[in-house]
Amino acid sequence: MPAPRRGMFASLILALAIIGLSSCSTSTHAFPLSAEGAHHPLVGRSPIRRQDGTPEIRKAHLYLADQAMLELEDILDSPDLDSCQMCQQGLKLAKNLAQKAPEFFPGVLRTLCAQYKFWRLDSCAVPLHQPKPIAFPKPKPANARQPAPSGEKIQVLHFSDWHVDPHYKPGTEAKCSHNICCRDYGRWNDPGPIQKPASKWGEGKCDTPIELGVSALEAIPQFVKNASFGLFTGDIVSHDSWMVTEKYIADEESKSYELFKSYLHDLKLYVVLGNHDSYPSDQAPGRHRPNSYIAHKWLYDHVAKIWEKNNWITTLEAEYARSHNAMYMTRPTPGLKLITLNTDLYYVRNYFTLLDSDQDDPSGMFHDLIMELQDSEDRNERVWIMGHMAPIARSLPRSSILFQRIVARYSPHVIAGLFFGHFHQDKFFVFHDPDAADQNADSAINVAYQGPSITPLDRANPAIRWYDVDAKTFSVLDTHTAYTDILGQGSFWEENDMRPEWKLEYSAREAYDNPSAPLAPEEPLSPKFWHSVSERMKTDRPLFEKYLKYESKSSIEAEMCEAGSLCEKEKICQMQASTVIQAEACSQDDTALLNKKNKNKKNKKRLFSTTRAGVEVDDMDYSEERGVVDTSERERADTL
């Protein structure tokens, strides 16, 4: 079967899992199998329950599953169907199975995935749709430039990726073969003795225990004493996407926002939704699909009500959020407009976006963004844009290209800052003018700040961030990060009945300023400054090592990145990537080199091995001693 078709249908399969199973009742318990179906290849340990479980019904459902498999194989193997026809026929057939025999639906998906060698989402090619040129309301002013510094400062709080886990259990396995650890999975626990008991304060392969979350909130006033307002760039909910329900997500959001309010008091906190804050995870239909939108509107109503109740946004802004995927515009302080984005609308794992992959802006999000930016330009007003995920990785190429063009049009005179989260690490991305002949300091037009996470998942310590900001231009003058060394000292603190110690990790101005050409005291951290920092890292290894340390928030479990390695080259390249296409190009040469290096190696194992939890994984992700190797970048992609 041709790779494009296989990739397209693999996306279809996963979309069916979302569309079909989300309409069924769910439970965290396994479906009780009958003797007739227990050994059938399509029977899996599904979480679906049905009221009618008689042998006759199960046999009928098993027959439906067998017939569906045969018909889906015919669709896949047909030489006469194009991709659209395969999608249409496959959706109709598989949705019928998902609704009539949901207990067999996961088995059908697994069998098809194995048969057509689809193992991961990232193996599917994302449609590369080149968007049309944007017809902006007005041309860019010829004299567009960043306003002069005022000499006055304010503080702004930023934290991200809370990911609190209400099922976190100290003493359970911290290095398991599941997606996230530090939980009691019952009969799904890894066999044998526990290798590393989970600390009460958190672990590098686990989401946030509530004690750690409270500790982070308690640390904020210790460091950020005079914040004018705060940003939270999304992801309240834990990473167990296969177990969550609407009620679970609503409860996590209600209780977390309530906790934020109780510790931050009257501080205005502006919030966006992350990809884990929706149900099903990652899914967000645009309002141009009213039938689908209405099924998700409960979420937007729910969060808008809480944000309004907490006095974070106005009634008018809450009404707008209800009808616009929880997005809103507000003015935190005179002279500054804050525009929020629901970045699921360009996320490659949002299957609604794949339905419109041949359109530029089906949800209208970028149209609305342009209108708001034009309004601010006309008012001589500065703008901050915030969302969960910067359109640099795992985004639709068309959306990434559009965002770069919009940022270029309204920078540097309107857009003063871009703020995101999602990757659990402390990073920055420099945006460049797409029309520039060369990508250099002069073509750098803006910078995206990726806030560090509270969750220690992906072996990065918890951290909070705050900015020194010019009170009139709203340009960032400095960034400060405070962290706690959970991964190095968490167990010691627990054994000695101590609480985590939070301390200042670094100031960007002090860490990255060029001693040969230092910034003036009132000069902001401009895009040119950050481009220069990334360029210096190419020849200044100590500077790059400093960046690596701060990227993981001084984690002892951080990924190694040796001098002259492919890893080093890729990281520096991605700092200067303005689109997902450029970011992926940073690793293309690396992939080719790795393939060449390993081309003549004999594979002593079969292609797929089995972990202690019974999950099939690629040998590159497998360790004989402890199952899935938790230092793999592939694992990071699956959890985000």
C-alpha cells in the first residue's frame, strides 16, 4: 500500500477512535470478556462497558467486527479509491461499528495499525498546504519601529503546564513502562519489585502531585512580589488521556482554577486552554462546524464561567470566549491588549483540522487575530499574544506559515511579546521576516517565550517565570526563572520531612548578555538580541551548556547533548526556526546521518519487542532491564 494512503488512513483510524469512542460511556475498568470472544484477535482490554452483555449479543458484535475488518481491508487495498473516497467510506463503516459494537472497536484499530505498520501518530505525513498571500486590511507603515524605552518597569508572572495528577501515589513505581508513572495501575502495574519508589514531591516520569503544585503556588509571592498581572499558558489536566472523562476534566479545571485564585488572591490571571484541557484530548472543532462545536461548547461555557467568576475576565469577554473556542481579548493595563489563541486549532493531533487541511483559515482564528492587531495598530496600542503551543512544532504547516506572516506584518511596532508553554522546557524561538533574503540579526522580528512547566514530567524540574517589562512599551526587559530541584533532592526532602526549596535559577539578561557589547540598562531583550545569543552558541560551548542547564531547569536527569553532536546542531537551529517546516528541516540532515551510520548494523532482535506492561515498542525505545527507555525523545512526543 502506498505510504501516503497508509499515512492518511492511519490518521483516519485515530480519528475514528476519537469520534466513535467518545460517544460511548467509559470506565477505568476492563470490559468483562466472554469465553466466546476471549481469544479472538479483535478482542482487546477495552475500557468500554455495555448494558447488554449476553453471549448472543457478543457473538453478533463479534460478527460485525469481523465483517468490518474485511470491508476496511478492501477499502485500504482498493486501487480505485483516492484518499477522500477512502476517508468517506472508512468513516461511515467504522463509525457504525464503533456505535454498535464498541467493545470490539479498539481491537479493530490495533489490528489495522499492526497490519499496515502504523505505530505512531508522527509517522503520518501532515498535508503541506501552501496558504494564499494574506490580504491585510492596510499595508505595513513604512516607519514601523519599536517604541523608545520609557525607563519604567512592571512585573508579570508566567507559569505553565500544571498537569496535576489526583491519582499520584507516593511509593508506587516511578520508572514504569506506562505513559506516566507514580500511580497504582492495579493489575496493570509492572511485575516485580518497585525499582524507584515515587517521592511525595514528584518524579521525572510523572505528573504533578498536589503537594508539589501547592508548593509552586506558595513560592510565587516569594519571588514575584509586585506582579501587575499573570499568564497561565495552559494544560491543567494530567496526561492520562486514555482514562479521562468530561467530568474528570471539568473537575480538574474547577479545582485547579479555584486553587490558583486562593493563592494569587486579587492578581488578574489570564488563562488559555492547552491540548490536554479538552475532551477528547487535543480536539477542538472550529465554530465553522456548528454541529461539532456544540458538542464541545460545554467546555468553553465551563471555563468561561470560572474565569469570569474569578474576576480574571469581564462578562463581555466571557461571552466571546464561549462562542470562540475559549479565546478572548482583554486589556490587562492601559496601552496593552492581550490576545489569546486556542492553539488546538492548528495542532496536528486535532483531527478536526485534518478535515479542512486544504483551507487556509477554516476556523477564522487568524482572521480575528488580524482584525484585532489592525485595531491596535490604528490605536497606537501594543499587543501581547499568548497560547499554549507555539506554531513551531507539531503544527499544521499552513497555520505556521500564516502565523509567521502575521507576526512579520505587525512587528515590531504592534506585537511586543509572544508567550507559550506546552513543551515542559525553558526555550525561546526567534521569528524572522519571511521576505528577507537572509536569516540574520536584521531579519529577526520577534521572539516567542516558552514558559517552563510546573510538572516534572519529561525529566525537567518544576519552575515559575516572571518578566520585567517596560511599563509603556511592554517590551520584555528581562526574564527570571525560579525552580526547585525535585529530581535531585525530592527524596531527601521527603525522608527528612522537609518542604521543597525554591530558588532563583537565572536572569536571562545576566546569563546571555554579550560582555563585548552589553545592553544598555533600559534596552529590551529584542529579537536581534536573541538571534545574537543563538549565533554565539554555535562557537561558545560554555554558553550553550548554560542554555542546556536552564532548558531542563537544572535537572540532573536532563538529556545529554555533546559538543559537536547532532543534538547540539538541531537545538541551535530550532531556536531560529520561524515555522514548523524550518524546525523540521533542522533535524532532516540528522536523520539522514543517523540512518547512514546505522545502515550496516545487524538487528539482533526482531523489529518489535514487548515491555513488561505488554506494550509493543520499537527496539530503539526498548531496554532489556526496564522496558521502555525513558530518555527517548519519542516518549516526549507521545506525552505532550
